[in-house]
Amino acid sequence: MKKPTVRIVVMGGSMEGNVEGLSALNADESLVEQFCVRTNVAKRLGLELEFSIICRKDSGAIEDGDREKLKETITKAKESNIAGVLVVHGEDAMAKTLAHIQKEGALPLPVVCVSSNSPISEAGSDGGFVLAQGFCLLGQFMGKGVREVGCVV
């Protein structure tokens, strides 16, 4: 049986190391992807994971153009038989992003946004816990025709 595929889309926020406007990390390297590989998340959850970086910004700096790219990524994910999308986002503008991607109606597949208080690579970060909650929430909706957006902060 083929494993379901989840696309993790990086928008930025503290989980990705964008703390207090500081974004000195290489845009080609996702801290969340590194964490998932290091902790063998895909195998543990019985999933295939794909990663996509739209931007790596403090959530307050995310613009409508970035949100449109997210919406397009979600639509393309459905066309690629992706079971669900997990969005790594910052807290400050998450509600605005969720409203933007839903303004034309229901999304084509389940989407969950997650955010943490510190980079997932730091000791004591809540990022791993929040990411796990995001996977659990997404798993509840995948394959059941649910098209709601969840949020784990």
C-alpha cells in the first residue's frame, strides 16, 4: 500500500529561526526539514514527506504575494495527489494568511498551520511538539473529504 504524502510548506516564523526579525539563515535550508530527517519523522508516521520553501520571513513580513504562492502550492499539491499540507508559519500573521487562502471558499485538501516560540533546532524548543500536534491534526482529516484549515500555535 502506498504511503500518503504530506507536503510541508515553509513560510517562516520562529520555528524556522526567524526570531525578532532576524533571518540570517540560508534560504535553501529548512530547519523543519532538517529536524524531520534527523528524527526520522516520515518513517515513524508512515508518511512520505515533500518540502517546499515559499519564504523564510518573520510572519509580520509575509505579504499577500507570499500568501498567493501558498494558495497556488496547495492547489498544485491536490493535483499531485498530496494527502495534506502542513504550513510552517509564524504566529503574528497566521490568521491573516488563513483568511487569505480561504477567501474564495473551501481548500482542495486538508491544511494545518503550525508555529512555535523558538527555532525547532534549539534545545527546549516547543517546535517538535507543535510539529507533532500538526501531524496528528492533519492525520485526522486526510482521506476523509475534510477541507478545513487547522491551526496549532
